[in-house]
Amino acid sequence: MKITNLLYQILAYAFFIQTLFPQEITGFLPQNVGTHIEWERKFLSLPKAGNCEKHLFILTEEPHPAGSEASDKVVKYIDSVFKSYGLTSKVFEYWAYLPYPEEVSLELIQPEVVKFELKETTWLWDKDTYDDNIFTFYNAYSPDGVVEGQVVYVNYGLPEDYKKLKELGVDVKGKIVIARYGKSFRGVKAKVAEENGALGLIIYSDPMDDGYMKGDVYPRGPWRPEEAVQRGSIYYMFEYPGDPLTPGYPALKDAKRISPESAKSLPKIPTMPVSYKIAKKILENLSGMNVPEGWQGGLPFAYHVGPGPAKVKMKIKSDWKVRRIQNVVAELKGFVEPEKKIILGNHHDAWVYGAVDPNSGTSVMLETARTLSELVKSGWKPKRSILFCAWDAEEYGLIGSTEWVEENLKDLSENAIVYVNIDAAVSGKNFNAISVPSLDNFIQEVIKNVNDPESGNSIFYEMWLKQNKENGKKYNPDSAKVKIGRLGSGSDYTAFLDYAGIPSIDLSFSGNYGVYHSQLDNFYWMKNFGDPSFKYHETMVKIVGLILMRLSSCDYLPFDYFNYAIEIEKYINDIDSIFSEELKSANLNLSGLKDKVSKLKDLTMELKEKQKMLLQIETQKIERKFTPKEGLWNRNWYKHRIYAPGYYQGYGYQSLPGITEALSFGNFEVAKNEIKLLEKILDDVNSYLQNLLKTKSGNK
Amino acid sequence: MKITNLLYQILAYAFFIQTLFPQEITGFLPQNVGTHIEWERKFLSLPKAGNCEKHLFILTEEPHPAGSEASDKVVKYIDSVFKSYGLTSKVFEYWAYLPYPEEVSLELIQPEVVKFELKETTWLWDKDTYDDNIFTFYNAYSPDGVVEGQVVYVNYGLPEDYKKLKELGVDVKGKIVIARYGKSFRGVKAKVAEENGALGLIIYSDPMDDGYMKGDVYPRGPWRPEEAVQRGSIYYMFEYPGDPLTPGYPALKDAKRISPESAKSLPKIPTMPVSYKIAKKILENLSGMNVPEGWQGGLPFAYHVGPGPAKVKMKIKSDWKVRRIQNVVAELKGFVEPEKKIILGNHHDAWVYGAVDPNSGTSVMLETARTLSELVKSGWKPKRSILFCAWDAEEYGLIGSTEWVEENLKDLSENAIVYVNIDAAVSGKNFNAISVPSLDNFIQEVIKNVNDPESGNSIFYEMWLKQNKENGKKYNPDSAKVKIGRLGSGSDYTAFLDYAGIPSIDLSFSGNYGVYHSQLDNFYWMKNFGDPSFKYHETMVKIVGLILMRLSSCDYLPFDYFNYAIEIEKYINDIDSIFSEELKSANLNLSGLKDKVSKLKDLTMELKEKQKMLLQIETQKIERKFTPKEGLWNRNWYKHRIYAPGYYQGYGYQSLPGITEALSFGNFEVAKNEIKLLEKILDDVNSYLQNLLKTKSGNK
């Protein structure tokens, strides 16, 4: 017993010593690190799993798609919770063109007649599965129409899948294509089907991708059961996100609206999602050739491409209306530069209940708001303001966030430091972060200071372990790095990064999330499979809280642009090797870009070395320089020249999209201009940095 | 019309010119190449697909397992066909211990009671599926017994699968394990299950491995339907092949026999095969943990490891008897050295009808016998004899061939040049060859001279294309090589190579062979899926014929031992890198081996350069030096020190098995001796070569 006591005393002493020699935190001057760490330690004791659970329970009470009455209740709840913490909270209204399903039907009419029921199963233990207001099997923004035709299986419906079909001699013109979910955004599947001449599109969830081939299905496990459908928008977000009728400007009540016919972002062929129970009935009635390698899914027969004999008739009719949507924005005011803002955001609308997507993020946001408010009440004085934003109509097309960014572009451009997104924040235990390269190191530092609630190891270590599990590497705490991904699209950071040029981060704990956009993404699922103890919600509050605390309190901004420069250099070299023939034939060369990025590396390295002496320098604005006024040649709304969502991916990112897409579409004149433009951008950044370093070097 | 005629004349002329400047053929002196090529050209016009089809139809008339009455009819047919071609044909009888199924049953007794029907489906269009003499679901040599227990799923039943289960805390002691076919020989699965303490073993064909996940199942396609079972022997062939009761000596009628109890090659736990229809019922009733990554098969639910709740009761009772087996051996006598022999072999016994396995090979052999006999009648005079051997009881444990090799060891050792095996010769269109390294180049030369019947390209080019399809290499006829595999076990070359040290080759055209060892491996399947036109049978006759013609007529033997030396060097280096720690800790080193193999490379290179001047040198005997009298430490019957079937693989080969297996089992004393032994072997080969090159160099 004595020995145990002694051991505790030694441990306590070691802990005390550690507080005397605090770690380094990028962004803080050595003399301020200790105080900040004390505040962080206080903060880390505040988040409560139980609060997240309570919020989630309330937020997921009813199906609440954007524009619905239930959504209005959610808005009022969020607003009242913010206010109860003493924050200034405000509701921003926009008016967006949102279709609701009115009549959707699908029939197999050959080789036998089957009228499919477009409703998920009810389960006795879960009253949520009985609600009458659950949307049917619906892909929002599908045009109205009745189409009938033989079916062709197109795998994931990617451009290369159609190319393969052409090689096999299979033409989809006049056919109804059936594609499985996965690999690309569903709107891209609709676009590619349209380009290939299909009459209509059916999208289904194959058991290979999120059903029984992954693990046990609901109710035995978390994966998608045979009748659970993935709803979702097929909005052409790769053209522009936000309200279809007000591209590039805020959808205020009295805004001038374009006609739906002229909206480039509206899909052109009838599209609907089905479960794999329905897909099975269609796919097992396809003949024609056997599918190419890699196309076989998890249904228990050999897949064929068709066409036919399966023939289907689908009907889609929506109630098309301009509906009110509402963002809730709450502010925790900064004490030194209140106009400068760190923005935390997530949407609140859901296709059905949305326990994971989006409400896990919303409950994390509410608990973060509470804990940081309490910290302020205890005396913490962040220099900069923190905004908590609950966006509406993300599911339809990132509408709430996009309209707000379009409305507040000037202020954001001047004052926004970083945007942090926490959509679908918790569906399991695996931490993921994606961001711009300048924030890689910042994120890694943060997650070294938050522990995994199960293992007790740092989130950083757990992430390292998962990324290096296979190759048997040894963990070296001094040199270990984790891979931070890059931002494509599919959530509300899009307008911030791609349109306004604000450095962004997206965070989540992912898991065996087989119920995405089905009625089963509800409280019961979260409580039984996703995060039963809500400890990963609590942990996400800690991570998000530390990020907001550091960014709002730091002495200098912790961006690492040298890392950004290295990535840009890599992207340039990638183009050089992938498009070497095109570049040669078009007489284009990248040597100008290479020189400039090499200079950028030198300057950003110098910036990095001197950053501690360069207080109050607004290095966040470097990112703005990547978003010139001229948009991308093939989708004008998108401005960012280092990243855009890949045109034919939707979720994934495309590096140097202007040059890359021009080259891959063979548009060499545009490629030339885009190379020039990027040269100009790099020149601008370089002279900005040169001036900065010259002017401020005297400050030593 | 005129122009076409002219074109034909030009082509004919080009052909004529080509005959004037014939290609080089390794094994032939320049002055003899032309004549030989003329004979080859004559030969290539003789094989007829229709003859192969006719033989196959007759050979597959009834189920004919070894020792059965139907098998006797097959023997008589083969013997009479050989005789009708004017060959000397002789039947060799042996008496082997062969069990027949007497009573086999399987019941699910928990969570519900299901008595499984152990019979494949009947199909109206195929009378073969109605035969009463088809063996039930049977793994020959399973011990008799009744066992009952909860079930555990063990994936492929490899040692690493059980290791994984142990890590998960799942013990198979006292349980009945269910393993899927694939990755290892089924006898190895039984051995590993026994070693791990399982009560019994069920082996099933997962649809992932040869069912609907591969393509359409019978009758729509060639793959395994849900009720088709893979029968097969679980004989511990890795201990020794051949009759269990006469290890290492011929099973003549009055031979002294050991007791079954003392036969190391007899399995110890009840084992039976089932279809995936039955396996589904068992596997879907397993709970316990979800399976590890890579263990999920193609049945439409998430697999669990168990144990239970599924509980089964299996009963196996065999009719154990010493039965007569019969090899048919026909001879085409050589004209110069008739005692020297090239041996072509394949078994004739089948689990059921055996259209692919083995009769495609037998019909090829019969047509090869006919065409070569005709050639002799036209005046072709091979120097050496050719033997055509139809082995019995291969399916039980390579028994017919093994007993014959054991009986004729002295003569074979002295006179056998090469053994060529053509078991399961045609199940599709993809050519495969495996051999000892000294025959790689020989095989490649041959298949450059036979064309694929569909594409018209050479078999060599087609094989190169398949092996290099993915990596986008360009075909260069001068430097292109194809990969020839190495011999493990699973067919009748085993006794020839591993016991007698005779250079061997195994050939096949493989395809979508989903009916292996089921009743559906019958004439209907071959005619509809395997080789409907029998053109690939005909092509195999051409390949085999050229091989036999070249080996029986060549001026010097076309072995390339330099290639063998290179492979041996690679294997030594592999051991050095894989077992570096073990070698160090046991104070063993491979430098002696490395020196000797380096010398071997020099000498074999010299041999290769001078081979044209070294006629009548019996270089086939170099292979014999790899098979010393002392067998491998852990399975004495196996003598070859460069290759053996991997102890825990069965079909796959293990290079340098003596050293490798000693090291991997941690038996360092044995490893030391095995290193010494291999040094001695290499020394022997080196001095043999030195003498040879010294003595004969004067011959120039």
C-alpha cells in the first residue's frame, strides 16, 4: 500500500514538473504558452458526453429536411440553446428553390411485373421507423418525368465505366441505367448518365459497398440492411452550389431569380435511389454479357450488364417551391480583435433524422459553445471572435452556407481566419481530418493533446497507428507524422474555401456507417452502434475546442505555408508527368511555374523561421490570393486555383483544377491562360511575402 | 481475283523460303534441323479435334473411381486403343488400400434440425446427373466416426488462420471446423485441423472462390452451382504418396503390408465436403465475432467465426478394402537407343465422370499416340522410346504412378529422360506450363511453334500477352520470355520428380473450371463450356507431340542447367534474407552454398556453350543428383532437395525444402545437416560437370 502511495506521489510530481516546462505550441510566444495551456487544461475537463446525447436526442426527434416545419423546430432549439449560454445568436433567412417528393414510383414491367414498395422496413423497437413524414426513395432535384426502358448495369456510373461498356459494344442511349453508390457523388452519376444518353438513372446501395459484405447489417450490426435506401440530392454542385436560382449572390427573399430552365446546376434525367432488395430484383433479370472484372457486387449471383430483359418504368414528380431556409449564427466575441473570426460550422437539415449526418456535429457544436462560454465566464479572454454556425439546406446543395458566404463575402474576406466544418462528426472511432496544407501541422499538434477515450492514447498516436498498421513501422514520437487529407466537396466548407479562399478544416470520427441517408441514421443507431457512450462526441468537442481556442488566442497565426508550397510543387510535377505529351504537343511548359514555386518555397521557409517575430500579420490572406475573381473556365463559380472538387468526382479534390481539367479536356488555349494565371498568383504571393519580410525584418 | 491468286503465290513462296532456312532448335545439330522440321510440319497436320471428342465421350460414360468395375472398362478401352495404333500396350496391376463411401451423413442439430441431402441436383438435359453410382459427398481416407459439436469457421484452414483465431481467443478444440476450399490441398486442411485439436472438419466450396462471384453458375455458365460438391482425397500425401500400406515399395499383390494404424499418411479426424447450399445453412447460424478481414466469402450475409450456435453431427463410414488398380503403359519403340524413354502420363480414374480431370488429358494422350504412330508408319524414326502411361488411383493419392515408379526405379533412374504430365489438360483456353528450370527454354521454343486455334497467334505470344497484359509492355519477339512455374504436387509427376529425380513438365489449358470434382465435370460441361469445339484438345496434342518428338529425336538433350543454377542461387539468397536471424542465432552460414552454386553457374554456362559438341551425354542424370537416398528429415519418402510440395500447402512447391522447413520449424541441427547435404550435392554436380567438360572437350 505504501509503495502504491509513493508511486502516485511520484506521478503527481512528474505531472507538476511537466506544467512548469510546458510544451511548445505553434502560434504562441514562449512566455504565453504556460497560461494558455492552463486554460486548455481547464477546458478539457468541461465537455460532457451526456450533454451531446441530450442534444442529439432532441435534434433527431422528427424527420427534418430543409424547409419543413420540423426543421423550423430544430432551428428554434439551436437558437435557444446558444442564447442560454449567453451567446449572441441570430437567424439568417434565405429563400431557396427546394423540391419535395410528390409522387415517386418504380415498376419492373419485364420479365415479370413487380410494383416496388418505396418504403423502408419498420422495426418494433424503434418508433422512428413508423413516422409518416419520412421522404420516400428520393433523389432531390431529379426532373419530373415518366420513363420506361430496358435496364443496363453501369457499375459505379463513372466516365470510365461507360467507356468500358462502349468497348463491349453496349450502348446506353434510350436505356435506363442502374449504378451503384460509391466512388463518385450521386449528382456526378446523374450528369455522366445524362452525357451518355441514358433515359433515366437508378442508384442503389450494393451490399459489397456498405451492406453485409462489410459486416452485420441492422439490427444485428451497423451496416445497411436490404431495404434501407440512401436518399440524397443529385444537384449539379460541381457547376455551382447554393440556391439554383441565385447563382453567385445571396438568395434573399426579394432577390432576382433566374428561371429553373436556365439553371445549369439542375439535373436533366429522372433519377431515383433504391435499396438492394429492389436492385436485386432488377439485376438478377439482366442478361447480356457478364460484367467486366471489378464490377461484380455482393448480391448472390453473377452480374450481367444487360440491356434487359429487365425493363422498368419510373415516375418522378416533385413539389417544386421556393422555400424559406434558416441559418443560425452565434457569436462568442473576441476581446482584442473582435472583427476577426474563427468560424465553426455544420448544417442542421437532415434527409430523415440524421443522427450522424448532421446532428452528431450539431450536438458537438452546441457542447463546444457551452464549454467555451463557461471558460469565458471563468476569465478566459480570446483575442478573436468565434462564430458557431448551423447551416440549413446543406443536403440539397450546400445552400445555407453558400448563400451566407455570398452575402458576407467582403467581411469574410477581410476578417475570417479559418473555417472548421464538423458535418457527420461521429459515426465511429476513427479520426479523420482534411484541410489545406498550411494547417497540417497545426492539426497534428492539437490531436497530440487529446486522448482517445478507449485506449487512452493520443488521437494522434491512434491515427498514426491506423495509417501505419500494415507496414510494421516503429512509432517515433519526435518524427511521426499523420496524413491529413485534402478538401474536395460534399459539405459546407466548399463556399468558404473554393469561393472565398478561407483556410478550412473538416473533422470527423468515422466508423461502420452503413445507414447513411436512410431512416436508420437515427438516435437508436447512434446509441447502439455509432457511439453508444457518446464519448467520441465528447472527444470531438475537445478537439474542436482546442482548435478554436488556439486560433482565437494565438500570438501569431500558426499557418505553415512552406508545407503548402511543397504540395503545390508536387501538383505541378504531377501535371508535368501525367500530361507530358499534351504539354509538348501544345508547346506549353511549366518552367515558369516551377521557378515561381521554388521561390515560394524559399520565402515561405523564411516566413516560417521568422513568424514568431511577425505578430499580427494576416497570413490567412495568402489563401485568398488563390481565389481570383475569374472563376474556373468550366464552372465559373469556383475560384480556387489550387483545389476544386473534381468535376467527375464531386467528393474528391482536384489539384490545380484550372490547368488539369483544361489539359484533360484537350483545351490547350485555356490551359495556357490557366498556367499564366497561376504564374501571376504565385508572383503575387511572392511579392506579398517579399514585402512583408523586408518591412518587418527590422522588427527583430 | 488475280490479285488474290498472286498473293497466295507470294505467301506460298515465302513459306517455301522459310523451309529452306529453318529456325534453330535447341537439341538439334544444324544439319539435322531441316529434316526434323519437315517431320514436325507433317505431324502438326495430323491431330483431329473430333478424335479427342470421341475418346472423351467414351471415357466419361460412367462414374469410374479407382478400383470400380467402370474403371476396368476404361482400362480396357485405353489398352485396346493403344493396341489399335500398333503400340505395345501392357497393363500393370497393383493392390492398394482404397476406401469407398458406405455411409455418410450430416445433420444440423442446433439451432434447428436439418438433415442435409448429400446428393447433387439432377438436370433434365443431362442423364449423367441421374446415375446411381455417383459417390456421395466424400473425402476419401477420412477415418470412420461419428462426431458432434459446435461449429467454428476457419476460413481456408491454413496454419495462419488458426493463429488468427487464437489471437481472437477462439479455441477449436472439441469443435467441428468448417473451412473453405482453396489456397491449400484439402489433405493439408485435415492435417492442420487435426493439429489444432478439432473433432471433425467440413470443407465447402465458397461462391467467392469458384461460384457465382466468379461468373455465371451451371447451367447458365461454367461455375459451381449451389449444390455441386468438390469430392476429393484428404490423404496425407505430404507424408508420402502411393498406397498407404506399402510406403516406398511397389504394392504388388503379395507385398508385405503395414497395418493401417501405423500408416503415417492416413488422416485422423472425420472430414467431409459440402456444397455451398449446405454451408450457407451452417454459416448463417454462426455467432461469435465477425470474421477478420479477408475471411468474408460470397454468401449473402456477414460471416462470423462461431463457435455455434450451429451444432452439427457428422457420420462417416467407409468400406475399407485393398482393391486392384491398373496402369496402362504403351510403348512407341525408339530406333537408336530404345532403352531411353520419354514418358507421357496421365491418370484415368475419376471421382465421378472426370471430363476435365483427368479425361481431357487421356483423350489428348490417345490422340498423341495415334498421330505419332502414324508418323512412324510414314517413316519417322525417333532415336528414343516414348511411353504413354495411363495411371490409376491418382485421385486417392497418386497411387498408380507412385507404385510404378517405385517398382521401376532402377530402370527409370538409368533411362528416363523427361516425364510429361497432362492431368486435367483442358478446361479452357489459357496455357500453363510448370517444370524444372532446366526445361524452361525448351518449353518456350515448343510453344512458339504451335498456334492458338482462336487467335491464330502462337501459344507463346498468347501466354506472354496474358502475363504482361496489365503492365503495358511491348512485345519483342527476340527478347520476350514467358514465366514457367515450378512443380509442387497434386498430380502424377510427384514420384517422377521428387522420388526418382526425373526432369518433369506439367501442361494444361485452364479456364473457368467451376465444376472440379463434381458430377458436372462431365461431357455436357466440356461440350458447352470447357472446349465445345475440342480445338484446345487438338492444340494440346500438338504441343505434347512436339515435346515428345524433340526429346525423342534430338542430337543432344536440350536441358539448360545454367537456368537451374540461377534459380538455386535465388533460393539460397531467399533463405539468407528470410531466415537471417535464425541463421545468425544458430551460427549457420550459407557461404559454402553460395560458393558452390557460383561454381555451378560457371560450369553450366560452359556446358551450355559446348552442348552441341557433347552428344550422347546423359545430362538428364544431373537431376538425379538432387535426389539423394536419404529422404527429407520430416517426410522420408521425399528425396528431392531443390523442390518438394510445401508441407502446409500440398499443391504449391517449396524450394530447398530440407533447409527451409528445418529453419522454419526451428530445428537447427537438421538445418546444419541439410546445408551440408546440399553442399555435397552441389559438389557432386560440379565434379561431374568438370570431368565431363574435361574429358569431352577434346571431342571438338
